[in-house]
Amino acid sequence: ERSAKLGSYFLGLLKTLKHPQLREARGMGLMLALEFSRPLAKDYCKRLMKAGLLAKDTHETTVRLAPPLIISRAELDSAFAVIRKTLAELR
């Protein structure tokens, strides 16, 4: 129940992201993904790691986000700030 509630909240934030290469944000519970229209996932994950956030690239165009089930809403907000800032820097 907690995972569904926080996941819905986080997915709502992710769906507000705008970038020319970002195709969609999707997920269920706290298993979420960002999909790009071209192979940017690996580069984006490396940039996120340098900013202190771990994510997994999949199939060259998809970034998987799987925060721990004990994550707080404040931590999700912090993670989203990193995701948004790093996405703005991606070309």
C-alpha cells in the first residue's frame, strides 16, 4: 500500500519532466522508468551517478528507477530535483 502511494506520487512528479528526447515516464509502485526516444540511457545514468543518484540503464533507451521501499516523500522530492536538474543538462 505504501509503495503504491509513494510510487503514484513519484510517477506524478516524473510525468511533469520535459525534454525533447524524453518519450515517457511510467511505472507501478516504486518500480519506475524513464524512456528516451534515442539511446541516451547509459549517459543519463552516468550523469545521475555523478550527481549522487543510482539508476539502471536498460535497452539503451530506458532508465529504471527503483528506490528502496523505506524511502520517504522528502527523499523522493530530493531525488526528483536531481533527476530534473540532470535531465536539463542532457543533450
